[in-house]
Amino acid sequence: MNLSLNYIVETFSTLANIPSPSGNTTKVMEWVEQELTRLDVPFVRTNKGAVLATVRGTNDEKQRLLTAHVDTLGAMVKEIKSNGRLKLTFIGGFTGHAVEGEYCRIETMNGQAYTGTIVSTKASVHVYSSEGTKQERTAENMEVRIDAKVKNADDVKALGISVGDFVSFDPRVTVTDSGFVKSRHLDDKASVAILFGALKHLKETNTQLPYTTHILISNNEEIGYGGNSSIPEGTVEYLAVDMGAIGTGQTTDEYCVSICAKDSTGPYHYGLRKHLVNLAEANDIYYQVDIYPFYGSDASAALRAGYDVVHGLIGPGVDASHSHERTHQEALENTGKLVLAYILSPELVV
């Protein structure tokens, strides 16, 4: 199971640098379609804007589906303020301190883009002193300082910026000599890159899968309903590939593939979890089993939508989720190896 780790890292970097906050994912989906075409993998675009790719297997009666999402956290312009700055409404689950000081990009309805910086409304210590440090970092107290000569709301509107324009965050992708990958949007573009790495491996080795397997690249996961539709009839196993959460009390680290036992939606399918653990151990893949207390995945969204499937969740361990994220290439590799072991396994849970 020799995955191209360089391809996975390069694919992640490409994806991370294509702005795609939930609700504005057309450009990144176009890249996904181009890469699937290059890999000679058939696909369809769903009405919701997701991409469903299919690799035919020996058995077409019972099928598997793996998903990863390409939408990210982001924001929208909520208000154009009288001082020429922008008030935001956040897209996805994060707090203001996670994006304070971050460079951002405002995309207008006519396709123009402007850069800016997200700052608190009382950022200067020379003006506000401790008042600024005590200020809550909420959307109410954050604003965008636009990189244009604007002094009032009319100046901003003259640029073509309006309420409802999407704001994306600079990912700042960095790959260190020690193997760490530092970037925003590892959740979940790292997993998308891993799935592409698996598809590339299947193509280059001309490997036949035991079961027809679908790859769903969803585009609304961060707002709760990315992978809850367009699941082909015949799918009996549904595996979400998303980030593993790291923090106090967690077993997951930046080097493992994390196998989720339970998140805020409840336990994942016990039989599928045991199968994934057995595959990891049989293939000498470093893994950890964990519980994610404040988390939900496309797999759990599919069950809430009423699909009759067994569901599971795995992913590379990612530190500082929904903030300044970091993982290690070993986590990407271990997750890719488990993905391949799973889709090549002749054993079904149901």
C-alpha cells in the first residue's frame, strides 16, 4: 500500500489555496472535477453542488461510500460600517479569537476580490489598553480592515462590496522540514487529498476493488448537511474521512489515524469500528480510538437523514481544530493506508 505522500501534500496545498467557505464552493469543485477527469474516475455533480465519483468493484450489489468535505469555515459581510470597515457573520463553528489578526479575502458578487485583515474593534493597546484585551472576541466585536483607501460606508460600496459577500481566510500553508503541515482548512481538505491519493494508487496499480465504492466530496459539512443526500442505492457502509480531534483527555495525536468511537451525535457503528481497528492492526498502521465531544460528521448527518447504512469516522489527527491547525505527514500516510485497507477488504460488516 504505497501511497504517494508527496501527491497528497501537494493536493492538499492546492485545495487549501482555493477559497471555499460553505456556500461558495464552485471553484474548488471545478478543480475536484478536473482532477477526477485526469485520474479517469467517472463522477456526477449533484444538485447541491457536491461531486460523487464511482469506482466499480467486483460486487455491485452491496456498495461502500467514503466521504470528505471540501467546504471550510468562513464568513459573510453582515454590515458595512460607517468607519469603512466590515462587520461579519461567521460561517461554521468557531470563535473570533481563532481568526483575530488573520488575513482574509472579500469576494464581491461581480467576481472582484479585495484583501483585508480581521481585527477586534479595540485592537490598539495604545488607545484601549486593558479594555481591548478584556473584550470578548465575538462576531459583534470583530471587523475587517480592508486593504483599500476607504473612510466610510460609501467608499466601501463604491468598491462593489455589499452585504452577503463571502469572506475567506488565508490558509498560510506551510510544510516544515520535520514533516509538519501547518495550515487552516486541514479540516477537511487534508482528507480530500487523502482520498485522491487512494484513487491515484488504484489507477497506477490497476487494482480491482471487491465492492463498488463511491467517493462523495461534499460541500456543506461545516453547516451540517453536506453528505446527507445523493447516497447511491446499494450503499451499505458509509465511512466519513474527517479530522481527528486533539486536546486534553484525547488519545489522538498528530501522527495517527484517529478512529472515532463516539461524537456529539452518539456512537458510531460498533461493528465497523472493530473492523477498522482490526485492519489497522493487521497492516501495522498507527491508530488511536477516540471520542470527539463537540463534533458531528457527514456520516452522522446521513443517518439523521434516514439512510439505512452502517457509519464510521476516521481521519488524521489535527491539532487546534477550527483554528491554526497542524498535523504531521505521518498522520496523512496512516489515514491513507487505512482508507486503502478498508476499500480493499473483502469483508463487509453487513
